[in-house]
Amino acid sequence: SFWLSLPLSPQVPPARCALFDPAFSAREAAALRALGLCLLPENEEGKHGIEGATTLFYMVHCGKALYNNLLWSNWSPAALSKLVIIGNSFQGIEERLLSRILERDYSYIAKVLKGVEEVALPSHPRYLDTFNDTSVHWFPLDKLQALSPEVWDFVEEPMYQDCEDLEIIRKGEE
């Protein structure tokens, strides 16, 4: 469930790279800090706003709730159009989940499916079972603006009360 957020530019200073994984050991955290990387101080559960900067999120093998929370935290065409995600395929999520579960538990993923562009990363024969579902996702402003205005009206924070298979570590459970 490790994720990385970094602004896109030709050279990103390590201090502008924010990382979080609830499983980081003290030794791992110290090593990452020694490299000059920024470790987020608490578990945001993926609810990380981009604050206007074009930002890349490296979220390989993260739970669906992390993607859903990230989308919710940036739920506007202006913000989403500055977001790039390298992570689990949204098309794969849509194909594997019953539509009623996707819409109930991961509504922000469901609502943005028609506003996202996705390209699968090439698979490597040696790592077929590891990175077989990884894609690059981006959200073109024109596609987002073409979505129904009602899509942007609902901005309720995801809570996951009825979710049976929540694949994230919640704040306070680390």
C-alpha cells in the first residue's frame, strides 16, 4: 500500500517527493529521510490534495479505497486534470467488480471512468504476476468537463461502512 506523490518537472528535488506506507519500519523511514525524501507524518488514507501542482502518484498494488480517496480529495476538473496515477488499472477494477459494489463503495472511481485516459504499462515475462495490472492514468480537462454536471455535485467523503473487503490500513490501525 505504498504510495508516492511528486510534482512533475524535469528534475524533482527529493524534498518534493512525499512518501507514505504504514508498513515502513523505523529503519526504512530513517533511510528515506537520509535520502532527502519527505515522509508524510500520518496516514492520510490516500486523501492527499495536490494543491494546484501537477502531481504524479505512484500507487502500485494499492487498495481501491486509496484511489477512491485520492480522487475524492481532488474532486474537480481543475484538480483532476493535474493528476497522473501510476497504479492498478481502473478498467481492471471496473471489470472485476460488480457495478453496484463499484458505485456503492468506490463511487469516485465509478464516476470518473469516462473522464480518465489509461495506458497499460508493458508486461515483463519475468514479472507477469506482479505488474500485470499496472497502468498510467491521466484526466484530460476536456473529458472531465464533458461529464454530466451532477457528477461534480456529490462530494461526500468516502466512509466504507458497508465495504466487506477494504484493502487499506486505516488511520490509527498502523
